[in-house]
Amino acid sequence: MALITSKEMFQKAYEGKYAVGAFNVNNMEIIQGIMIAAQQEKAPLILQVSAGARKYASPVYLRKLVEAAIEDTGMDLCLHLDHGEDFEICKQCVDDGFTSVMIDGSKHPFEENIALTKKVVDYAHERGVTVEAELGKLAGIEDNINVDEKDSTFTDPDEAVEFVERTGVDSLAIAIGTSHGAFKFKGEPRLDFERLEKISRLLPGFPLVLHGASTVPQEFVELNNQYGAQIPGAKGVPEEMLLESTQYGVCKINIDTDLRLAMTACIRQVFVEQPAVFDPRKYLGPAREAIAKMVAHKMKNVLNCSGKA
Ligand code: G3H
Ligand code: 13P
Ligand code: ZN
């Protein structure tokens, strides 16, 4: 039982044509809910921490909670920095014991993204830590997006090859139409599978990453709205599209929004249905259970990674 890098996880996922779930964690109940599911499903697991999560919970609390999760379950897992925006935060996380970091240089011009990514790769690899980078800009496909706009934001397959070769990065997040948050598509959900297929063909054996991959389960959207939330029109990536992406080298699927939706729906329900309750365990407990159930469903039916730990 230990913290492990994503290297072997991704090799196995690539060959087995499944994906490892990378779940964003911010507090104890979220971590515990995910661990219950991973244990039950015997699934490989990445727990990822954003800069915002580090600010909210403090780095030491999150690291100790993840260590507790490993000790409690006897499972191996990968602790990953999500969307590191500069060299400094990546270095901090490498020094702090993370086994994987993301350097997100996607907002920079191509050459700057390469230079920044390469600097992080050099530092991390020397210390046995794997690195994810991002090329292209995540954005939902608007109904009226034109080809030029798409070409300027989505990952260019030839650039992806050059980027991977010149940086030595271990995995690459690509933009093919997913986006962060609960409102991913205005019209019908669409991902650019042609582009994904081309990228994976040009980079055989290389693990790709999908950010913004929450499915936004309608049961939780409805439950939230039923109990006072105002998130009409929330829409995510259909499960079958995520499953399909695993056939084209997608080895890591990022999920945060779905955890937020499940947790908030349960808490809202308790607050409305049981107004006399003010013991946090009475609403955080059901929220943790809902996360466990939802994550287990994803591992089994969407990521196809049950039994692969
Ligand atoms: O991709 C972003 C993740 O959902 C993390 O969000 O920066 O609010 O923690 P956050
Ligand atoms: P969602 O907002 O779709 O959950 O994406 C999360 C993510 O990509 C974290 O990096
Ligand atoms: Zn992301």
C-alpha cells in the first residue's frame, strides 16, 4: 500500500482499453466516498488536488487525508496535482510527495508551453514523478462554432506529436470538445472523435487525458433543483462517449463536477426534508454515500476499470 505514479496504471489502461478515474478531492468525506467505491470495485485510482483545494484545505491536511485513505484501505493510489499553473506549484507538490503533477501551460503560446512543460518534466522525472501537460484549450462545442474557431482551440494532432517528443511528458490532456463545469453543451453533446482518433493514431501507446469529463447525472441535477438549487440546463458528457474515448488511448478521465453535484444534492435534501437536523454527520454522511455509489457506477460502467487494481 503506497502512493504510486501513473506510469504503470496508464500502461495497463492503454493495453486494456479502459480509463482510470481521476477524482478531485477537497475534504475527508469526498475522499472517503471515492475510497469506498474504489475498494468495492477493486479499481485503480487517481486522487487529484487543485491549487484551490490546497488553498481551501491546506496542503498538509489533504496529504495526510490521502495517507489515511491508503492506510485504511490498503490500496495503492496516485496523488496528482490538477492544473498546476507554473513551475513553482509543480515543484512544491513534487517535493511534498505527490507522485504525479500536471503542468497546465495551455494558455501559453506553443513554444512557451513546451519550455514550461519541459522544465517541469526535467525536475519531476529526476525525482521519479510523472507529468501530465495540456495542449489546446478546453471549450464546449457551441451550436454555431465554425471550423476556424474549432481549429484554434482544439488540439492540433501534429502539434501534439511535436509537443510530446520535445517535452518527454508522460501523458497529454487534449481538447476535443469537453469543458469544465456543469454546462458543457448548449445543444446536442458532441466530441470531435475524428480528431481524437488521429491524435491517438499519431501517438501509439501514449496515454491521453480527458478533462471536463463529468457526465452531470440528471438525477442529481433534478434533485438539486427540486430542493432549491438553480442549475437548469446543466448537461455533461454522455457516458457512452467517455467509454468510446477509452478505445482511442484515453487513459485518464477527470471528474470533479459530478462529485459536487452529488454532494450538494444530498445536503440540500436533508436540509429541506429534516429542518431540525444540525449535526453535520447527518448530512455529510448521506453525501459521502451518494458519492460512493456514483463513483462505483462510473468505475464499472463508464471507465470500465473495475477489477483492474
Ligand atoms: O478543473 C478544475 C477542477 O474542477 C478543480 O476546480 O479549481 O475549483 O478546485 P477548483
Ligand atoms: P468536470 O468539471 O467535468 O468534473 O472536470 C474536472 C476536471 O477536468 C478537473 O481537472
Ligand atoms: Zn481539468
